Amino acid sequence: MAQKSICEILFKDSVIIPSVRNVDDFKFALAHTKSASIILLFGDIIVLPSILQEAKKYNKRVLVHLDLIGGIGKDRSGIRYLARLGVNSAITTKPQLVKFAREEGMIVIQRLFVMDSEALKSGINLLKSCNPDAVEVLPASIPKIIIDQLVKEIGLPVLAGGLMHTMEDIETALKNGAQAVSTSKKELW
């Protein structure tokens, strides 16, 4: 999928993507945010069908955090099951899950923790090998030069997430080159 298409799909209405940790925050994000996407940081295979159904009513895309969904194996069969359930977008820290999800036609964001130059170097190699649709860098306070290097090396849309507390934090991340931000802080949605 082309970069522009991914950006239009994931961040078409807002560059702030809510990351929800519970049902109440999910319901709030559905009803009170402009974002086309919501990152799901909770749940299991029992509640997931109703979450997907509710999101559809609001025309929202649910990015299921594959590492956090309960009751499903973190393997090819588990991802295949999620795809059959209607999950069409995912986020993960695990490169093998990126590969499996891509094989099932999902849009996939690889989460990447960038703590130092070695983590950046390893992350770039990982991204080149697992081929996600986008990357989310954490923490969001990563300097512009790092985001620029990621874009130059991998050519993917970059989201920034983690440790966002103010609108100034969001503005800084966007100014540093992130195309969108994710945050679980409801006040920033």
C-alpha cells in the first residue's frame, strides 16, 4: 500500500490518534474524537467482536495492538483468526506478527522503541526486513534528526507515541517530522 494511501486511511481526519486502555475510553474516543483510527490497547477475543462492531457504527478503524489482545496465540493462526474476525489494522512490537498480519491483508504499524543510536540502527534493519505500512516511534520526544533519518532510510509514515502530556508535546512531535501522534491521554484527543 502506498504511503499516501496509508496516511489518508489512518490519519485522514486528525493527526491525533487515541490509544484506549479500557471500554470507557473506547466509547469516549468513538463519540468525541475526529480521528479515523483508534488504537486498542486492551481486550480479548471475547469482547473484540463487539468492539469492532461498535467502531463500524462510527466509521472508525480499530488498530488492534496484537501484543496486548488476550486469548489468541501470537502466531500465524492467531493472526489469521483475527483477520477472519474482521481485524483489518494492527500495531505490534513483534516483527513476525507484522509479517503474518501483512500476509492477511492488514495494515500494520511496527512499534519501535528508540533509546539510543544502536536501537535506531537495529530498528532500521528490522523495519527493512519486516516491511510494515508505517512505524510508531517511542518515546514521542525523539529529535527531528532521528525521524528524518527513519524517513530517509525506510520511506514509511512515522507516528510518534509515548510520554505525551501536553498539546506542546504533540506540536513538537509533528514539527519534528511525525505525520501523526498516538496518545492515551484523553485530554489531548
